[in-house]
Amino acid sequence: MQLEARKYLYDIQQAARRLEQFTEGRTLDTYVADAMLRAAVERQFEIIGEALARLRKLDPDVCGSVTDAGRIIAFRNILIHGYADVDDRLVWNIVETKLQLLIREVTDLMARDSAQGA
């Protein structure tokens, strides 16, 4: 894997871990009530989507190994361009149902690449 592709995976991994930290012990209600938390969560999703978009251009095969990569990129575009229409329940649902899979897949891709380089 190209070094730049690995950097994008690292950025995704770090942003996803920040999402875990930011949302740990929180509920949808606390998320909706906390503007700073919402902004922080949305920013991490923007980073993830942008890194995936760049990864897709650089290495489509690696990007294709991430479940729903296209949808994640589209979600980033909604957050950036449709910010007034962001559905907090949708964002929270993604945190609760999709985040762990993303972390696992990116961690596995990075580990496989490290093992191949060894």
C-alpha cells in the first residue's frame, strides 16, 4: 500500500477513535442538547469522509475494502454542504451502529499492510 493511502487510513482511524471518546456514555438526548458535542462529532465525520474521498482517488481497491465507503463520502458532503439539514438522529444512529465496523475494517487494513511490509 502506498504511504499516502496509509496516511488516509490513519486519519480515518484517529477521527473514528475521537468519535468513540466524544460519544462514550452519551445518549441521543445529550447529543442533541450539546452544540459543542454535535460540532465535534460532525467534524470527525467530515475528516473521515474527506480522507475516504482522497483514498478512493489514490487507491480505489483499498477504499473499496471499507464497507459503505461511498455512503460515508456522501454523508461528509451532506455535513459540509447541507449543514442546515443535518438530522441529529441520523448522525447518532451512525455513531451507534456503524462506527465500530469502520474502526475494525480500517485497523485490519493497516495491520495487513504492516504484516506485508514486514
